[in-house]
Amino acid sequence: MRLPITINAILLVSLGLNAPVMSQPPIQVAQTPAFTSFTFEEFKINYRLWKRQRIPNYRYEFTRSCNCLPKATELVIIEVRNGVTTSITSKETGKPVDAQLFQKYNTITKLFNIIRNALIRKAANLTVQYAPRIGYPTQINIDYDSRITDDEIFFTIKNLQQIK
């Protein structure tokens, strides 16, 4: 009598092993805020590195990607002298652009302030890339609240050049 029970158990186990696997939806894991001591430490190290360069006069190419006016997302060249923005021109046309659209981002110091603010506000996602030898941010990606659509903002800073 035990033999039929054993055979049935073996059959059930073998059928279970050969049964197709049912697809399960991925488990949603809540993301922790990007505010960590490492991120803040990385920020401080690069900010100090930038300050040590003592570059008062420079220009850089700046692009912003966001859910905003098309004119606010064009590639511009920002020129700074003695810490003050002296011109913002379109890279494509060489003509001045509406400076108000870039007021918050028109110096490297202001870009560091954007990063600091995202850290303080504990943005849901914050990634920053820095220039290795000079320390200025070359890429800033911020999502302040992962539950809100279209609040993400992306900055690209490149071709920073010291000018006389």
C-alpha cells in the first residue's frame, strides 16, 4: 500500500519540476533618497577642488534638458568674468539669448548650489559627474520626487575654458 503512495508522490514532484514557471511581475522596491554621506563628501571634495583652481574668468557650454520652454533647452555658451556672467550666447547662432532663462545656472558656483540644494532637499535621485582634475560638475541629473512626472532636470556642462 505504501508503494502506490510513493509512486504518486514521485509523479507529483516530477510534474512540479517540469511545470512551466509562471511569470510574476517584478517586485517594486522603494528607492531610498540619494542623500548619503558619500554623495555629500563627493560634492565637498569637488567643490573644494574647483575653488582651489581660482579661475575667475571662464566660459563653458551649457545645455539643460527639462519639461520647459524650447528656448531654455538650447545649447549656450556662458562667459563669466570675475564671478559675474558677462554673456550668454547661442552656440548655433552666436547671438545673445534670454539671460533670464539661464539665471540660476550661469556660473559654476550656481551649479554647485543646485547640487547642494538637491542634497539638502533629499532628491529622490541625484547623479553628478565631475571633471577629474578641475572639480566642476560636467553632468547633473536631478529627480526631486520620483512620484511626480516631469520634475526631472538634466544639465550638461562641457568645454570649460579659462579665458584672459
